[in-house]
Amino acid sequence: MERIESVQNKQVKEWKKLLTRKGRKKQNKYLIEGLHLVEEAVKAGIEIEHILIREDKLDQYTAIVDQVPGNLIIISESISESLSDSVTEQGIFAVIMQKEEENAIHGNKPVLMLDQVQDPGNLGTLIRTADAAGFEAVIIGEGSVDLYNPKALRSAQGSHFHLPVIHSALENWISQFKEKNIPVYGTALDERAVSYHTVEPKEQFALIVGNEGNGVADHLLQETTTNLYIPIKGQAESLNVAIAASILMFSLHQ
């Protein structure tokens, strides 16, 4: 069982870089933190490069240790603190290869597409809700925060292990879905938009939700089948993107 005690260790420095988007992209890996996320990864059969456990937490996480003994590295408290991005550090991490399965997306079930969603909490909530609503996949468009952001991963609560989540240009997917006669719904308040109440629930469709401040980009809205809005009954000006998307996902999916 390998043990690392110094934060100056070369391997530790590489793990530390996984807290940045640049570091994750360069290594093609990401870091998850906390017992729940690590358990979800193990349960989903995800290929885990290493599991890191703080030395004083080893007895607490024996179930994980028994399942992946060959991947385990014991780390010191100082290393654990340097790698932690959460307020309540639990002393358990996993290093995982980034793997995005574009070929797994066919549109047989609804697909959620995200245009320039920049808040990691919103991103994680959207992925988690898509999982709960029975969606086939989530496609994260250019200009969005990336899936592997630590805050996004915490918010997703392991749902990215349950369905394909990829980063890709939304324009290409809109064309593919329309070629298969799969409706693509945008979310907007322009002259083309109709209330979501007027749309019959379906087994197959794609739904695009957009940036927290500006919504879905105009050039994407021009390519959709229909643009939808949610009628506001009170005095609030708008809905949070994750809340709005949740309403639409559960309402539109048959």
C-alpha cells in the first residue's frame, strides 16, 4: 500500500493541477472528493486510477478499501487539505480519467443541451435533474463551465456516472436530431416562442437551455423546431435556469 506524506511530492503536484480546467485538460483526468462521489464511481464501475485516503480516515473507509485495494494511496493530512475544494473535507478522493462517449447518444430518449451555462452549481443541478427525469444524455456547449469543475461535480452528486455527459458544439447536434425528425426545443421569449403547455409530452426530443443572464444564443434559437417559455404567474421577472429546465424536463418527457 503506497503512502505519500509530502505536499512537495511530484504526484501530489500533478493532482493539485486537477483543480484547474487547464490542468484537467492537459492530463485528461479529474479529481472527485467525498465519500458519496467515490462510492458512486465505484458502484458505476468507473475506471479509477487512484483512490486517495487520509491516513487517519483509513478505518472509516474500509468498505471502499476492500473494493479497490490495488488503487489505494494513503496521504497525509496536509496533502488532503491541499487537494480539498470543499468546506468540510472528508479525506477521501479519487483520480479518474475523463471519458466522453459521443457514440452513446442517439436521441432514443430526451437529450438536454446547455448553452453557455456558467454557474457550476447550476450545471451540476441540471445534470442531476436530467438523470432523475430519465434523459439519455447531457451535451455541454461551448462557453459553459466544464463538467469536471469541483463545484459542478458536487452539485451533480454522481449523476454524471449514470448517463453520458459530453462537451461538444450544439449546432452539430441540432442538425443531427432534426435529420432524425427529433424535435429540438429552445427556451426563449421571442416572437416564435409558445407556452410549454401547448406541447404534447414525447419520448424523443432535445431541449436547449441557456446562459443565466442572456438565455440561449440567437443563432441556436433560429435552428430549433420550436421555442418554449414558461408562463410566470407572479411578479418574479424570471426563473433560475436549473429550475426552469427541471419544469420542462419533467413536463415534456412522456
